[in-house]
Amino acid sequence: MRVYEEKIPQLIRPFHENFSAQTETLVSEKYISYFRLVDQLVSMSMAAMTKREKENLRKVNKIRREYIKHLIKQYDSNLDDEFKRIRDTIINYNLNNVILRICNFALSKKLMKDMVPKDADNYDFEEDLRDTLDEIAFQLESVGVEPLKIEVGEEDG
């Protein structure tokens, strides 16, 4: 047994605890706590990420900021309860799920590289982001909010 194989359970434990806590916060609908746990996971995952994955995180956060600005323009106050609900349950929740998948992919490549087949499909950031933005648009339209038009292309992913 190689030395690093003995350490794998110790390496995985903090990630497992983070994922378990995420599940608990989602079940209890404590979205702010969930967002903080995803932020913590990003910090824990940085060493496993490529430059491209880090750039993808920046892109998701940029889109989040654009959407928050867009919502602020549509509401009289960013303290409005409806604004907060839409921001947290539609924008932040959906975009945090993309961030979570970026982290999961980076971690699985790093921690389980011997178990993942060499020809396994890679995570498709562009497709995931495009699908998530479509879902955000659908959810916003269902509550009467005009979604942003954001194009995701080859140069974006």
C-alpha cells in the first residue's frame, strides 16, 4: 500500500463533512448557510483546480453579480422580501450548484484519479452553465421577472 493511500480517509473527511452539512442546510432551507458551505468548499478545492476551472468560477461569480444588479433595477429596494427570495432561491442557489459541480469535478480528478477511467467524460462547464441559465430564466419568468440575456460560447468556457 502506498503512503498516500493510508491518508485518503483523512483527506476526504473534511469534504465529506462539508457535503453532509450542505445536505442538512438544504433540507432545512437555510440557503445562506448552504452558500457559505459552498464558498468553503471552493476554498478547500482550490489546490485541485486547473486555471480553467478557476476561470470558470470567476465567470459564474460575474454572472451572479450581473443578475443581482439586474434584480436591483427591477425592485425598489434590495431589502424587499421578494427580491431576497428571488436572489437566494433562484439566482444564488442555481449558480452555487454550478460552482459545486466545478469543485466536485476538480476533487474527483485529484482524489480519485486511480479510480476514474482515463476515457471518462469530462465535466462540460459550458453545457452546465447554459442549462442552469435556462433554468434561472424559466424560474424568473414564472414569477414575472424578466431574465437577463447571457450568451455562453466557446470563448466563455
